[in-house]
Amino acid sequence: MKRQSEQIRQMTEREVLFHLYVTQGLLLLAAGGCSLFLFDWAEWRRLWRFDLTDVLLYGAGGAALVLAVDFLAMRYLPDDWHDDGGVNEKIFRGRSIPHLFFLCALIAVTEEWLFRGVVQTHWGLGAASVIFAVLHVRYLEKWFLFLMVVLISLFLGALYEQTGSLWVTVVAHFLIDVVLALHIRLQREEGVKR
């Protein structure tokens, strides 16, 4: 595991971004392919039921809760507890704002469709959360980051169970990722100005 993390750290920003797009493409194909076999059209459309109140209350509200906990952890816990070896910085720090929004939207739609829509709907919250956490392989050697990913996945899964809508979890996931990505980018800009 340590060897894989070291390989990721040695990758250029371009290589990390390429691997991110390939991974998201494969997950998108998996979500689409599984959906074709596991859902009829009416069931699939129900996954994407949109209710603005649920999206704002559970999606945006849930994201605000996760972000509050995350920013408190960054402020009060040791830096090495939430250090992913610079991978997120390589993904987000040099991107334009529109590119950040696109990346975060792609990640949120792809991962929520697959893990909540397909895996959780057919095999349960536990399976979806474990697979989601293991997919974030770079966190396996960092107990705090791995625990956070598992807890966030369980939380997103609970939001999905409560609302029955992927839009809720997509919005929550997007807001979490885009706020953290903008935070990374702004830290870079502040460092450049100094």
C-alpha cells in the first residue's frame, strides 16, 4: 500500500488528472451498464426524483454539516491526520474555477449514481460505503482520512435512504468537493501572493 501511495505522490499534476478522468469514465460506464441491467426505465427515473426542498434541506444542509466538521478537523487536529500526500492539491490547485466546478460535478454525479443509485439500492448501505471507501485507496494507510471517507459515505447513504433521491446526494457531494477544491485553490493563490 505504501508503494502505491508513493507512486501517486510522484505523479505530475497532469498524470493525476488523467487518472482521475479515466477512473471517473470507468465508474460512469459501470453505473450506466449496471443501470441497464438492474433497473427498468421507471425505477431508474425514480432514482433521479427532484424535490427542491429535499435538495436544499438535506443536500445543501448535509454538505454544510460535513464541511463544518472537516474545517474544524483541519483547524484543530494535527496536519498529518488530514494530509493525503498532496494528491488533492495536484488535482485542484492549478485548475480554473470552471474546471473545478466541472470536475466536482463529474465526480459527484458519477460516484453517487454508482454507489448510491446502483450499489446501495441493490446491495445496501454497508456495501456501498465499504466499496466507496476502498475506491479512495490513497486513504487506506491514513486512518483518519479513511474513517472520514467511511463516515461521509454512510452519511450520504443515510441522506439517500431518507429522501430516495440521487439529486440530494449529488448536490451534497458536489458542494463538499467544490468547497474543499476552492479552499485548496485559494490557499495556493495566497501562497503565491506572499
